[in-house]
Amino acid sequence: MFHKATKSLAKQLDPEGDLIPVRCLLDQNHFGPLCLVQKKCKDPLWRKSRYHKTDYKLRDVLLTGEPASQPDIYDSDSFTIVDHVDGKLEGDVTAAIDLATVEIKSSSSTSHARSVKVKKRHISRQVLDSLHGKSKINLDHPLIKQSEKFQRDLYIITETVETVEAAEFRDSSKTEGSVLAELRLKMKFTGLRDSKKAVIVPKACALAFRVKRLLIREGSLGVSIFPDDRTQTFRSCKPGYQSDAVRIDMRSKTKHQLMEIQQECAPLLSLSTDLCGKFLNGFLAIIRNNDLLQELELQLEQALDGINPIKLKTSRPELQELVDNLQDSTGSICTDVAGSVLYFLQALDELSESELLLLEESVERKIVPKQTALVQCILEEVNSNKEWKLTIETQKVSPFIEDELDITEAMIKSCGVTVQRSGAGLLVTGNPDAFLALSALYVALYVLKILSG
């Protein structure tokens, strides 16, 4: 819930910028000015930048007595952000299937309220310039030695958005439904799901941050000025290294994108039917509960980390079978399958709450294969259509009935893409910014298709 709130606030503050939301409330004190964070060498092409805490600040890795170890941090004036959403959706469907008549009625409502007073804390440009080539790094520090060994880039946090006073973030959702079926015998089923969550954010809590890459050359410290600098923390760019700028260009190459997705998810194709069912049940539990997603994603990142691997464990019964089958009887992680699961969870983490709810409904209605084919078709077609306005002929994808298309359209719309019927085809419109969001959705659909097929 905290991460969902910080993502929303970061987007509200800087829709087109590089403001990075803090993911975990417990770790927020590791994302203040002058804290060092790490970026792993491999991230999915469709994923936004992810930075991990290191538990160290700049002063910890400088040689003793360096004057740059305590640079000044400046505060901006405070301002208040208000983010309030309140919505309700109702509908009913009646269908005749052979001897049965099925009537489905449902209503759902969702709301969140956030009002928080914040300020910006930052290091001045002059201070960053003064660090370049004049400050000395302790090359024997454990963080420096391990980061160089595993070729992990290091970054310094230069700016944060922090709370001025304690604030409460509240979320609530309610779904009601009833199914009335007549098939010689009259039956009625009703259901209600009601969820209310709140988190109290303390004063001086980091909500979002910006970073600059550190450059370490012969024991001297430097700070990269430009975000698309192709140098790395410990060495210059070598042949084959891909900077962020190059990666952005590659994202337009759909063939490369789809190949990556298929390769990363390939280990799931070898699962038995029984294991597919267990994984699918675990994934649906994760889709329903964002806390489970955060718990397992963090554990998998640590378990697959070559530096400090851990054993997976959970106290959640809905995750137990999934966790048990990601490691062997000795507790050793099953690297290939666990890597595919982490890849899937990373995609889920990019999706909105409404997309996750629609994913669950799509699995229940067994329309995921149709949706997967449609999204893949859009990604392939848009590669040669920069204006993101295209028509997909119906013979390229399986036909949708009206309510299936409504669900699919709502899901894709969350990515910034609209789908409408147009004669014998589907009219798709959007913009290039939607490519990454649609790619993450495709990963989620592709994995659910494998497991449910």
C-alpha cells in the first residue's frame, strides 16, 4: 500500500521526470540525501529503473578526514499534495446457455484519500561539482569491493521528497456480486469482498528521490552529470555495454522484447500440470494482495542475489505451496524457475490495482489466451507505426464477445492504449509512452496463459 501511494505521488509531482518512489516504509530512512543505492546490472527492458538500498552513506566509503563527507543539505519550502479518488461501477449480465439461464449482477467501489505536506531536500549542484576528482574513496570498504566484484553501479541520492508532518494514507475497496442460475434446480450464490487499509507515515519520511551515478577512477570520486552517460561506476563502457539511452532505443524493437520475455519465462513451460495449478493459485493470491507481492518479490531478489542469498520462507498459507516448490528439500533455490517467477512478479509490480483486478477476472473467465494474442499483436504492429494508430484485423486474434472486450479494453486502457471495434477489426490508439506499460502487461498475461493452459 505504501509503494502504491508513493508511485502515485511521484507521478503527480513529476509526470515525465525521473522521480523514483520509495518502495518500502521500513526502508525509507535508507533513501535520504547522500545515501548510496545500487542498481543491478540486468533489468528487464520494459522495467523502469529500480534502486536498492545499501545501508551506507557517502561518508562511510570516503577515506577518513575527507571534507566532502559532510556536505550541506538544503530544504525547500513545504507544500501539500492532495490525491483523492472515489468511484463506483455497477452492471448485470444475463445469458442463456443450453438449458441454463445465468444472471450475474455486480457492483464495485474503490477509494483512496491522501493529503500529505512535503518538502524537498537536496544537495546543491556546486557541492556535487566539488566532489569530482577531489574526494578519495576507501577502496577497501566492503561495499566498494563487493560492488566492483559483481559490477554493480553505485548511485548517490541527491534529492528527496520528505513528509513535513505525519500523514495517513487510506485505501478501501468493496465488491458485491450475486449469481442466479436456473438449470432444472434453482440456485443462488452471493458474495461480498470488503477491504480497508491505512498506513500512518511518520514525519521526515522519504517518499521519493533522485540519484546521480558515482564514478570511481583510481581511488578518486566523481559524479555523472548526464543521465545517459555511458560510463559505469568502476570502469568505462566496454563493447556490448548498453546505457539507459541505448536501452530506450531498443525498447522500440518488439522482436527483441518478445524474445526476452519468451526466454525468461521458458522454465515455466516445463512445469507439470499439478505444479502449474499450484503456481497459478499462488499467483492469484498475490494478484489479490499487494502485500504478498512485495513479500515474495523482495525475498526472491535476495535469494537470487549472488552476494547475500537467502532461503525463502513465508507465514502466509496461500503462498506456502509456491514457496516450497521454488526450492529443493535442502532449501536451495531452484534458480531457473525462481528467476521466471521473479520476472513475472516484477511485471505485476508495474501494473495498477485496477489492472490486477481485471487480470484475476480474466483468469476466471478463461480469456487470458485471447488477451495475450491481442496484446502481442498490438506490440508487433506498433513497431512500424510510430503514431500508435492502427487497425487489427479480426482474423489475427480470436474474437471477443462484448463483455470480454469490455474487460480487455479496460485493462489495456490503464496502459494508455484504447481498443474499440471498427467494422471487421479493432481500432487501437495510444502513444509511445504506453509501450513499457503494455509490455509489462504482456509479461503478466503470457505467464498466466502458460499456467492456465
